[in-house]
Amino acid sequence: MEHTTRQSDQVTVVELSGEIDVSCAPQLKDLLLGLLDEGKNQLLVDLGNVSFMDSTALGIFANAFKRAQRAGGDIKFANPREELRRVFSITQTDKIFSIFDSVDEGLSSFQ
């Protein structure tokens, strides 16, 4: 897994790429919790370049999501490939997380 981050007004866009599985779980957890610790509570995770994601990633996303909400923020997701949409759907996390077709749609949702 690789990542970049950028600011768009009050939203931090986290662009992930590669595979997100148990082997990179500590890196993903440190990334998200580190941003939240910095007070960046409005996160948009761009999944457009993620080729695979397992349940470990969903658990990390869920924990970070709860923590962001407790701090008055939110974590939303954008641009997932069809395979990732299926993961969200099968696990019914698409009913918990806000998932958008594009980064622009996701950014607009924070306004």
C-alpha cells in the first residue's frame, strides 16, 4: 500500500494505492489515526487506485470512522473500483460509510 495526502479546504484527501490487507494494516492504522491526532477530522479516502482490500482494512476504517465522529468529524470514501464496492456491499458497510463515485462528489458532500 502506498499513500499521499493533500488538503482541500477543511478536508484531508487520503489517496491510497495498491493492496490493502493484513500486511499493511499497521501502516494504514498509523496513517489514519495520525491524521486524526493532528486534528484532521474530515477525511476523504480516495480508493481509485486500490486493487484489493480485505476485512482488516474495513475494521481499521470502522475504528477510524468512529473516532472521527467522536471528534465531530467524518471519514468518507470516493472512487472505489467495482470489486471494492462489492466488499462494502457484502459486509454491509456501505450502509455505514458514505461512498461517492468521485473525489469531487465526496468533497462536495462535506459542505
